[in-house]
Amino acid sequence: MANKNLEFAGDYDLQYVHISNHKGQGRTHSLRGENITHMIVELNIYEGIYKSSITGSMVIADTSNLIGNLPIQGTERIFFKLNNKLTNNSYANTLDFTEKGGHPLHVYKVTDRKQLNDTTQTYTIHFASREFVRNQRVKVSECFSGRIDEAVYSIFQRPEYLDSKKKLYFQKSRNQDKVVVPNVTPFDAIQMLSKRAMPDSFRDSGVGYLFFETPRGFHFRSWESLCIGKNGKPREIKQKFRYVQVPVDRFGHEVLDEKGEPLDKVVEGYRNVESYEFKNNFHDVAANTALGTYAHTVITHNIFDKSYKKDKYHYHNSFQSTGHVDNNGGYGKESSYTSSNPMIVETPVDYDVVEGDTRQKGVSDFAESRISVMPTTQFLHNEDTGSYGVDVAQDGVLEGERISLKNQLHSGTRLQMTVKGQAWLQAGDLIQFDVQTVENRDNARSPLDPQLSGRYVISSIRHRIAGDQYRQVLECIKDSSPKPYGIGRKSYAEIAGEEKSPSTPSDIDYT
């Protein structure tokens, strides 16, 4: 395992996995702990943009009663370093959970213990980052005033709260507010602040942040920041993946790279997808209609002046106000912002006519598909602002946008694929996935699927070590399409036929 030469895609270097007991020792009182590499049947590490901390598990085959002699009770620590045997085993290419170079992982439970025979027992050790277990032990009860990202950093690093020693990558928020955190865990407090945060982006748009941990540190940032940079230009992709079993064309000739050279087998091994499936697709129109993804009416009740206000969210009118995963084209030479294509067209879907217009309604025009009532007020903390720390009149608009953006991620296109392990990838990275349509399977250079191919954000990673293979199960999401579906010019009456006269009711015939 100590060999540094990369022999094949999925090869890895894991020299040791040490576990130390509650005294900080191994069975022989070694300060380095007990090396259990030879006992590990499977090692899994989990990270994701919806997970506040890293977690993991190890399946152990124990022939020396380590669980009783160490002993293992749920307060141990685990140390290891995993990399891809690359020449440049840098910080970016390594998962470092050692005490010296990284941050050890903490055991919090042992499950599935059973005896296979007279000499072997198996069990699963579950572990997580220090912040995971610390979050269970402390509570936040304080009033925070100022920028939202500053309040989050205060909870993140202060000794009486999360007390994290890791790096926090944050995006500055454009709004300020006074927020009372009512005796909840640090993660819950940060999630509460995340809902209020609005990114200080180049277009000052969007509502809601993500808070998550990767092996490189913690992130507090908007979804838009995972898609585009501060200047509005698309972020660079970290890896190109494609689903091609054998890199040959339909005549059986080897496919060459851009320079006319044979493809590097190791490089191609990292790019090839072993298997994939779409776990969800944005075109569950019924679910997204009910959730308020396309259209939403938010009624805000101002407790201070006893007034109420109705705000309507329209998916297609608001789509270009924020950055998305797939980008093509722009608004002109003067703008660095690149536009995206919605995942559903604005074609009429019923006979109803838009008020004040002649066109028939699309999915975004049914504002009453979801109705929410939101209490709000001014001067709650002696400041003339609403729930988001800005003008109270904006609360309904911002709430509708926040809910739609959240739904576009959770109910959007979600791809799961298995690839060779690549330690440099982390949750929140951009990748490209190319897949041909089924009628083009016999030609390696045929056009790709126009909607499902393209850019994705990695929403979660399962790092899996088993035997001599390091694999990753990536779950990736997108909220836009690389190519438009086209604009329909017909009315719904032309598409579905002229509206018929209402049918007359008929009595039930009891004869």
C-alpha cells in the first residue's frame, strides 16, 4: 500500500488507520494508537452540501477482540491519510485526518456487532468530525447584530459554541439583521441564519445559504456561488465525466485525443463513469407546482401596522436574476453574466388567460398553486426592517424566491454515478457529465443528450475503500438546461383543441 506509483484509476495510498482509546493510546499504550488497517473490510466517508459535518463508517473484521481490549465504547479517535498516489500528493489531492496534518475523526457509536465463528466477530464503527459531536454538547443562546456571515463566523469559532479550528470559506452577505438565537445547537443556529442570508453577489440577488463541511474545511455560501464566480462568469469544472464503456468509434477504431494521440488509460479511467442513474428529474410538474417552485403567492401580515400584502412569485420572470449551473450566451458584450435555460418551458398549459394579456397561462402564471401566510413586523429590535433585515415590504418577494430556489435544488435533476476515487473532488465542486442519447450508442463521437449532459454541482460524495479499489459515489444536481427546449408560439387552444362547451349534469339512472 505504500507504493507511490499510480498503477490504475482507483488506486490509492492508505498507509495506516490508527484508532486511539479514551486515554489516547493503543492496546500497547502506544501514543500513535492501534493500527487497524488489516481489520478494515470497508471504509466509507460521507460529505455533502446538505450535511453540516463529515461522517463515516468502517466495517471491522476482528479476530483479536480489539473492541474489548482497547476498548471501543464511542469516545475514541481515528487518524488516517488517503490519497491517489499522484506525484503531487498535495493538500488538494489528499484526505488528511491525521492529528498532525489535519483533524482526527471522532467515534460516536458501534453497531451491527455479531460473531461469524469461534475466532471472528464483525461490527461497524461510526465516526464524524469533532464539530459533529461538539454540536450535540453545547447550545447557542444570544442576540446577534450585524451581517449574517459575521454572526455565523462568531458561532463557528467561539470557544463556548462550535469552537472549530478549521477553515471557514464564506461568502459575504449583503444584508444585516438583529437575530435572537433561542437556546439551540450551533448547527441549528447557523441553519436559521442561513435562511435569512442574501449573497453580496455581482447582481445582488438570491436568498438563502448552504452550510456544509468538506475535508478542506467548512463552507457558508449561496447556491449561486457554486455555479458562478464573483464576476458572474461560470466557475471552472474540476473533472469531465462521460459514460462510454469502450473508447472506440463505430468502426472499432481507437478514439484519439485532441492532439491525435491515443487516450491515456489512467486519465480515461478517472473520466469514465462505471454506472449512473437519475434519482430525480425536474419534470415532476405536479410536485413542483404544489411546492411553489413555479408560482407562489406569499401573504405577509405586518404585525406592527396591522396591514397585509400579497406578493406573487413567477419562476420564468425571476430565473435570470440568479446564476445557474448551465450557462450559454450572455446579455451582451458589456455584461460578464451568462444566461441559462429554464428546466421547463413557458408554453401555455391550460385555457386560462393571463389577466391583462391575451396569452394563455403557463406553469408560472398560476400564482395560487401555493399560498403561504408569513407573519412579519418592523421595530421588533428597534430597527425599521423585516424578517430579512431589509425593507419589510420585500419579505413576501424574498420568501417566494427562497422557497423556489430551495425547491429547484431538492426537486431538480439529480444524477447519481459511480466513478473511480478522486481525492481532489469535494462537495460543491462543478463537474461535467457527457452522455449520448440511446440512438447514438454505436458512435463514440455522436451528439450528446441536449438536456441531461452538461454541468452539474456535486451535492454529495461517498468515498468508499474496499479491497484494492477506491471508488466514489457522486450525487450531482443541476437547476438549468444546457440547451433550450424551444419556445412554443401556439396557444393552448391550438395545442389541445378548441375549448368545448361545458357538459350538462346527468342524474344517476337507478334502473
